[in-house]
Amino acid sequence: MDLHLAGKVGIITGASRGIGRAIAQILSDEGMRLALVARSRDQLEELSASLATESLVQAADLRAPETPAIVVAATLERFGRLDLLVNNAGATKRGDFFNLSDDD
Ligand SMILES: NC(=O)c1ccc[n+]([C@@H]2O[C@H](COP(=O)([O-])OP(=O)(O)OC[C@H]3O[C@@H](n4cnc5c(N)ncnc54)[C@H](OP(=O)(O)O)[C@@H]3O)[C@@H](O)[C@H]2O)c1
């Protein structure tokens, strides 16, 4: 499949395993360069080495409020552009969004 993504740049959060890892593999096969974000550096490094395109490993905890801006800045510094965010990292906590706290 050609999704016309070759040369574009994306940030994939939660890329170390599961759905995020599979998304990263598919987008790399489509020719995208990727910033790979999760806490598990070893898993991100292993994924990065296996991808068909250039990738940037960013081992970081997205619960820290400063992390998103750091990730975006590092991605722009490396690749000079940013076309896509796959905001996949996380774990489910059920409830009304507006009643959930930062700790949730
Ligand atoms: N699987 C399902 O059936 C399902 C259904 C509905 C929604 N979802 C949602 O889809 C997303 C992916 O699901 P999945 O099944 O692939 O989950 P998963 O296998 O548990 O993977 C979660 C990913 O998020 C990363 N992550 C978690 N907390 C993080 C943090 N604080 N900072 C940075 N990275 C963090 C994990 O990496 P590290 O642990 O290395 O940080 C991992 O790469 C999640 O948001 C989940 O809630 C999944």
C-alpha cells in the first residue's frame, strides 16, 4: 500500500510495545521517519534498529508535564519537520473525563 507518507515525520507515543509498536512498523514501511516515545529505552532501541527508516528514540515519561514539548523540540531538531502525532501511549482509567484528576 502507498499512503503517500514517504519522507514525512511522525511522533509515535507508546511505541515500545503493543498497538504503538505495530503503528510504528507500518508507518516506517510506508517511508515515514519516526520519533519513538515510551519509558522503556531498551525496547525502543530494539524497535528503532529494526525499522526500515531513520528513527529517533526518546525514552521519556509522558506523565511529566514538560515531556511533550521536549519531544516535539527534539523531533524538529532532528528531522526539521513534523507531520503526524500518534497519541497512543496510555492505560485506560474509566470515568467522566472532566471528573478525572491529574493523578488519574
Ligand atoms: N488494547 C486494547 O484493547 C485497547 C482498547 C482501548 C484503548 N486502548 C488504548 O490504546 C493504547 C495502546 O494500547 P496497547 O494495548 O498497545 O497498550 P500497551 O501494550 O500497554 O502499551 C502502552 C504503551 O504506552 C507506553 N506508556 C505507558 N505509560 C507511559 C508513560 N507514562 N510515558 C510514556 N509512555 C507510556 C508503554 O511504554 P512504556 O511502558 O515503555 O512506557 C507502551 O509502549 C493505550 O492508550 C490504550 O489505553 C487499547
